[in-house]
Amino acid sequence: MPVVTTQTTGVFTGYDLGELRARVLRLLRVANPTRFSPTNASTDYDWVDDSINRGQDAFVRGTKCLRNYAIIELQNGKRNYRMPDDYLDLMTAYFYDSSLSNGYKELTVTTIEELNDDVSDWRVDTGTPGRIYLDRNYGSGQLFGLYPIPDTNGDSAVFNIDDGVVVEWVCPLYALNQDVGVIINADGVDEFILPSDTGVTVQIEPANKNLLLEYYRLPQEINVQGDDDSQKTEIPREYQQAICYYSAYDLLSNCVQDSAELKRAEQFFKLFEREIQMYKDRKKRPLSGHNLRARALVWNWTKNMTFYKEMA
């Protein structure tokens, strides 16, 4: 049976939280966070950490640099399901059917409006899901729906308990030294399947009649459960300075009584936007790693094609 794997990788490199804080203070030209602290304390980094986390979110929203897999256990007669808590945007969705030769059937992404036009009884029709659509927001989460409505329960997703462990919250600790893994959304609960030891690979079976989502996600927040400055950001190493630019912009933009600080805030935001654009420009190069000299003419007209322009 096809599987989704998660393994120890050691990919959390670059600045840890302590180093990010220090770089933000350097940009702010202060020795400690007293001025930018809700308690005016020299060790209170609450506002700094909050701006760092929102800087992570802003960078990922602008670049979609993080993605993950989620296994959704389907239920008979249930049309709507919740996206994982860290959901940002849908990339693709597959229905796993063990009777198919390749196992996976890709679902067509549609909308409620298109279903209203195409299928009169789509709200009650049951069968094997063939389409997926985004539904309403519920709380701070995103719901999605399936057409037709599943007419059977999906099997429980399975993994080897000797290799993996289930947790309901993950922080990017360098000591953890592993991917955030695969989320299994079972009865509305997000579960992260993590390797139980260094070098271990966990194989997770999507199980029959379930949904496999590939989606863009938000980063895990740092320092939300205690003061641990060894945690690392998930932003690619070469763009981590962007988080510091955003944090400095955010903190300085609240100094409305100081016009000079507001100007500095605008400069930091421009630097942040430049980092996002640099990331996008790098992702636009589909021929990266190839001999571009042999394809110079092709590269010129490729830039004028619709799919290329939509990547901007």
C-alpha cells in the first residue's frame, strides 16, 4: 500500500529564538526590550516574540514556502470536514482507493457556485468523492466539502507505534531534530506523527477510502509554551533575516509619537517585502540547475506565458 513518510531530518538550522531577539534589538538600536515590553522589563520579550511569530506568518503567506500532507479520515454520510489547524492554501487532494491500480484518484477542485450550476442534488448525492470545494470558515479554521458525499467510513490510518509517536502540538525545537510530520485529522483532532528516535522513518498508511491532502501551511509558532530561546524558525535559512525586518517594522510602527521611527519602520517593511520578492523570483526559475545557455530563446518566451505571470 502506498505510504506517506516522516523522518528525522535535522533541518532546523539558522537563527534560534535567542538570536532572532538579539538581531531585532540590534535593528531597534536598543540593548534590551524595556521600551518594547508590556511590563517595561528588561527581560520581557512578549511583544518581540509576538512580532517575530507574525513575521513568520507574513513571510509564509507571501511565499507559500511551507507545505505538508494531511490524512483526513472520511465518515459515511458526512459532507464537510475541517482543514488542519495550520492550513493556508490547498495544493491538491487525492481519494485513496485500494481497488485502483495506482491507489490514488485526484479530486477536482470546484466551488459551491459551480456545483449549483452543474449538479442539482449535490447536497444530498452520495458515492465516491470526485470533487472538493472550500466551504465556510468555522471559528479560525477552514471547512471543506466533498461531492459526492462519502457513502462509507474510511479505514483508520495506521503507523508502526515502535517507530512513531502521536502528539497534539509540535514546536520547532532544534533538539527535536525532526520534521513536523503528517497530520491525521480524526474526528476533528489534529495529530502529529513524529519519529520516536533519531534516524527512524515512520511510514503512515493513508488507509482505504480516505482523503490525502497536500496543502500549504503556516509555520509552527515559537515560544508559545514557555520561555525556551533554543527553538528555531521554519523559514528557509537564507531568508530568516526577513523575520527580523518585519519584527522591527511592527514594533517601530507603534511609535506614533516619533516621526523618525515611523520612517525607519517603513524602511524595514520595504526590506521585508524585498526578501519575499527575492524568494518568489528564485521560485520562478523552472530551468534552475540546467544549462540555460542551450535554452536562451525558450526562456525569453516562457516569461510571457500566462502560467509564469501568475506566479508573480
